[in-house]
Amino acid sequence: MTPLLAKAAVIATMVGWYIIRFRYARRSRRTPVSLNAHGPRETVLLLTSLTGLGILPCVYAFTGFPAFADYPFRPALAWIGLVFAAGALALFRVTHKTLGRNWSISLELREDHRLVTDGIYRYLRHPMYTAFWMWAVAQALLLPNWVAGPAGVIGFGTLFFGRIGQEERMMTERFGQDYRAYTARTYRIIPWIY
């Protein structure tokens, strides 16, 4: 693994994410929204995540800026990062496929929205967030830069911790006891831990 290949892996992860998401975004737009909690706060959270997982790593991959924050490249860490990136994309694809038309980029519930508890959702309530965490860790391992590397963890972490409580309240309000029972038997993002 070389620094150039590591940067290419980060860009390939972004492209893969977009390809997966594009197909499902088109499908879900056809299903009307019944509840939308998207507001200024959600916009800021989404932009923060985009900055950390998209803008800063792209700038670094294509320009090397900010070079002052570079540290020595470690091929072994980059290989581990590549495994995390591949796992993130695989999990990202599985979650989109399982959610189908119930998916949305923001805090929304669709008409005839159902509580998805099968597939990967049998074990995790938020496996798409797990995929994003894996992507953020991959970025930190692949980019040897104190700004661009951890930017994904910081950016997505801000979105996750700023959104998860509101999302789970929204699901509890919609699905009531079914969702409470579901939360009692599943983990949020890491099996057997959290």
C-alpha cells in the first residue's frame, strides 16, 4: 500500500457510497413523506458530516493540503483502513437494500412507513450509522494527516450524537411499544457493546 493508493481508496469509497445511495434516493423520493423533522439544525449536522467525510478528505487527496499536518504513512494501518472501507460499503449496501423505500437522508418517515426489523436490522437498530463509523475509521487509517484523517470521525460523530436521540424519539412516537420492544432486544450500532 502506498500513500497514493490510500488516497485512491478514500475517493473510491466516496464514489461507491454515491453509487449505492443514488439508486435508493431515487426510489425513496417516489414515496411521499408523512413526517419530516428536517430543519436548520439537521442541515448543519448534515453539512458537518459532509465536510468531514467528503470535503476535507477530497481536498487532501487531490491537493495535499494541509501538508503541515502530515505524519509518516503506515502501510499496515492503510491496509486495515482498506478493510474497514470495504466493510463500510458492503454494510451500506445491505442497509439500503433492507430499508428500501423507508430510507431517507434526513429525519423523515414515509407514508406506510414500516418498522424494519429483519435482515441486518434484526441485530442493529442503526446499521447505516455503523457503516458510516466504519467509513470514518477507514479514512483516519488511510490518510496520514492530523486534519483530513480524523475529520470523518469528528464530522460524522457530530451528526450521529446530534441526531440519534431525536431519531429514536421519532421512531418511538410512530411505532410505540413495537419500537420499545425492538430497542430492548437490539444494539444501536455495535453488536453486544452499544
